[in-house]
Amino acid sequence: MTDYYKRAQKTFDTEINALVQLRDRLDHQFDDVVEKILTLNGRIVFIGIGKSGIIGDKISASFSSIGIPSFSIDAGVAYHGDLGRVAKDDLAIFISNSGETQEVIQTMLALQNIHHDKLVMVAMTGNPTSTLAKNVQFVLNIGNAKEADVTGMAPTTSTTATLVLGDALLVALEEALGFSKEKFALYHPGGSIGKMLLQRIKHVMHQKIPYVHEDTPINDVIYRISDYGIGITLVKSNNDEVIGIVTDGDIRKKFLGISGVKGSVAKDYMTYGFISVNENDRNRDAWRKMANHNISNLVVLNDIGTVVGIVTIHDVLE
């Protein structure tokens, strides 16, 4: 039987070694590129072809996700109108491991001609003495490490190094810009990140609240929890004050320990008091409180302390 995992481990070793070398190779050229981006009036344009173009797409998408205007161009189709997308106030990052990729070189020369050398250009390349590197202002050297595939030719190590270098730029820019989870959510309002960080509890809570009284028979308590489908019911005293909760977990834990189950009532299973959040708190606040108390639901109060809903862990995450 062939131990393919051993070959996989060698792939990891090859690429990890290349990344360590790339890390140690970083110098002030990296700082200069970061500073140039921070003072940029235009956008960042990634230009590559093939696998390098795909890596450029990913890095560009990451930059956009933190609010830095960015897009990518396929150097192979640049002559069919895409050159017009690049303005003189932009910063162009050309990706070519060899630094001699014909389409990338042609695109670089064409943009220099269009913008009369006013366009800031950066090369991500494994060859700092290449044609590409010699014709741009900044060079980020990804190194010339051996590709990890069996032929030593397929883009593997080089694309990984380029991708990680792009991530390093992203993180450096995040730190320089004081980026935060809240800012990140502004650019992801429709996803789970945005829901967690931006939405308020009143937007996701259950407003139809199940209630029982402390002397409600356990059969009716179970039916009430089942009817509302959120795994919990609030418990009121005889004067209609909310005094606690019963969850389906409470019933499972205590059921066998209570003698005379048929005659038991809500107060035999309830937890006196409850943990609450304000309806205007963020979903993340509810999630943190549930995590800290190892529970899966919270009672929601308004600003005057009235119970207005129940929120579950699924409500704030999904």
C-alpha cells in the first residue's frame, strides 16, 4: 500500500520552508508598499494570468473586504479593453513568478505608456532581476523556491508564497488602519459576521413568549415548551410576576429525580430568576453572555425592565 500521506507531508515541508525563507527575506520594500497604499487616492489593481491571476483575485477580494478598493485584471485579456479600468491614481500589483510572463510584461508596458510613468507599480515575483522587476518602482520578492509538485513546474510553492505575502499585506494594512470586527462587519452586512456584530437582539428575538405558572402541571409545561419550539418557557408567580424559567433541559435533568412525577408542577423543575439582555444590545452581546453562562437562551428586556422576548443561540448565529 502506498503511503500517500508521506508524499503529502513532503509537500507541506517544501511549502513551509519556502514561507520561512519568504518571511526572513522581507525588508523595507514591504514597508514602502504598505505606506504607498495608505496614502493612495485610487484603487489597488492586481494583474496576472493563469494561477497567478487566480491568486490576484483572492488577494483583491481580501483587500475589498476591509474597505480598500481593489480589483483584478486578467493580463491575457487586458488588450481587449481592461486597460481602461486602470487610472493614474491607482496602484498596480503585477504577479509573475518568473517576472518574464509575456502578457504581464506587455500589460505593464502598455500602462506605463498610457499613464506616462505616473502609475505606481509593484511586482510580486520570484525573480528580482527580471524584466518585470526592473521596470516597476517596488519589488516584493516571493523567492525562487522549488515547486512542490513532482515535476517541479506546476505552480504550488510559488502561488502559496504569493498568497501568504498578500495576506501579510492585508494584516499590516489592518493594523495601520486600526481595523476592527465592527468595521469588518460593515463590509459583510448580509452574512453571519454582519448579523452577529451589527444586528440588535430586537431584530431576531422571539416576541411570542410562552408562559406557565409555578403551579402548572408538568404535562402542560411540556406541551407549552413544545408548542413554541424554542426549548423554554417563562414561569410566573400567582400574581403574574415572572420569577423564573423552565427549559427542556431542566425537565430532562430533573425528571427521574422527582418523586410523584405525575403530580409535579412547574416550580419543581424551574430555575428561579433568569439571565437577560436588553433588546437594543447587539447579537454578539447575547452570544457572549450565553457562552459565559453555558446556556442557549436569554430573556429579553426593554429599557424599563419589561420582558419583551426570548432570544436563542440559533437566533444570533444563523
